[in-house]
Amino acid sequence: MKKFEVYKNIRKRAVIFGLPISLFAIMMVSILASLLVIIFSFSFGIIIGVLLLNSALYIALTRITGNPQLFQMAKAFPQIISNKRNSGIDYEQD
């Protein structure tokens, strides 16, 4: 009889080559653009440059995936937490 294991990583996102789907799409667009550059250019230096650019992009995207706090601009928590309703009326004396 065949045994089935319980899939426990149900909450994890889909990953292709270590990248989430959106970053993988960016990588594929870069690769397609570099293929067009390689096809229409016959310079060996440009081909090496395109390969280096794609490798640097892949390394940068995997680093961003591993540490998503690099691009977090807003603070995670507000400075004041209150249950008081904000009516918009200011009761202070001028």
C-alpha cells in the first residue's frame, strides 16, 4: 500500500530557483533582454558583460529574498497604541 506524507509547508510561498514568483519574473525578463542583446551584438565584451549583469542580478535578488527588511521604509508598529476613538474634534484650550 502506498504511503503519503503530510505536506507541512502549506503556508510557504512558491519558489523557483530560490526566488519568489515576482522576483523570478524579473530575472526572466532580464535574461530575455540579455538574449536579445547577445543575438544582435557580436562583441565578446558585451556578451561577458551581460552574463556578469545577470549573475549580479540573481545574487542581489536572492539576498533581497533572504533579508526582506532591506527595503522596509515604514516602521512596523505605531508609536502610540490606543483604544480611544478619534473623533477629529480638538478639546484643548487655545
